[in-house]
Amino acid sequence: DADVTQTPRNRITKTGKRIMLECSQTKGHDRMYWYRQDPGLGLQLIYYSFDVKDINKGEISDGYSVSRQAQAKFSLSLESAIPNQTALYFCATSDPSGSSYNEQFFGPGTRLTVL
Amino acid sequence: AQKITQTQPGMFVQEKEAVTLDCTYDTSDQSYGLFWYKQPSSGEMIFLIYQGSYDEQNATEGRYSLNFQKARKSANLVISASQLGDSAMYFCATSLNDYKLSFGAGTTVTVRA
């Protein structure tokens, strides 16, 4: 089984709808991240969390919110989806105590299309 | 966020040959990490190799090696003996002490038989 899972894997929605993307991990890592990838571009950080009580904005947090329900779960919400939020969304985890360089482990991605 | 520059949008390489992917970064910090990730057409992000800013030797992982030139703020990835399965998009990324990753725009590599 995958260590970092994302649901759904694909989603098509309409402008103005509220959407939640979910991320679960079995790696036991404290740190979790949400990234967005636009076609042909690199990843941009939306939000990150270093433990259950910690939430931080990334580079492009406007229009998004997150919830860290437990160590293993980190959800990303689009309160009112708009077409330019159409992208590939990745969840990632890391554990600096287990690695000398804080390697991030990525989920398989969620492809979101907003019509 | 840090600025990471990958100047090659796309590259072609013949099977069994080596290819070098360029990456430069902009930071005034002394302590940082450099990463390369591979993204095949299926979309997942696969960690390839890491170099710490204080590491004196260039990192190697199998057919991947990192040509680290600290003074030039350069961290090029070298893939030796290219295989068809190496066709993918490759991303350079850096992290500072806050452990967040900043990514470049990526380079698409196509390996020809």
C-alpha cells in the first residue's frame, strides 16, 4: 500500500463549488504539505503544517484553506472553486528527525478541473 | 520563495548516452539543501538525489550524480547511460532551514532509441 494517499485522484467540478481534497499518510511523519502544479510548470507551495496544531500559509494560499485533523490527515479545501485553480495537486510529508535532509515524500496527485 | 532556474525546457538524448540538466539557484543562506525529482508522464513525483550545501563531495545515486558548484550556485544533474524509462520531467528544488521546498520550472527529457 502507498505511504501517502490522496483522494480523489481526479475531480471535475463547476465554478463556485466547494471542493475538498484529502491526504492521508502512514509514514508517521509530523510535517505535511500541499502543492499545486500548473501544466508545464514546477510545484508551488499552498499550505504546510509541521504538527497537528500548526498551520502555515505558503506562496499561493489565497482561495484555499486547510485542516489538519490528525497527524496522518491533511485536507485542502477550495471554498469557491474558479477555473484558474485547475491544476494537479500534490500532498507531501517529511520527517527531519528521520533524515539528515528532510526529504519530502509525495502522494500520487489529484487532478482537478474547474469548469 | 527562493528563485530556482532551469534554463532547458526540453532535451533529447540518445539511449545509453549521458545528459546534463542545468539548475541554478539564488540564496544568501549558507545552509541549504538541493534536490532533484523526476516526474514521469503518470504524474507522480519521485525523489532522485540530494546535496547538502556543506557536503564537499558531489552526491551520487546509481546513474544519477549531482555536479555541485557552490560558488556559482549551480546544482546540475547528470544522468549517465540513459534509458528509455528516463524520459520524464525533471525538477530541481532547494530548501532552507525552514524545510520548505522551492521548485524550478522543470526540464523535459526525451530519450531516443
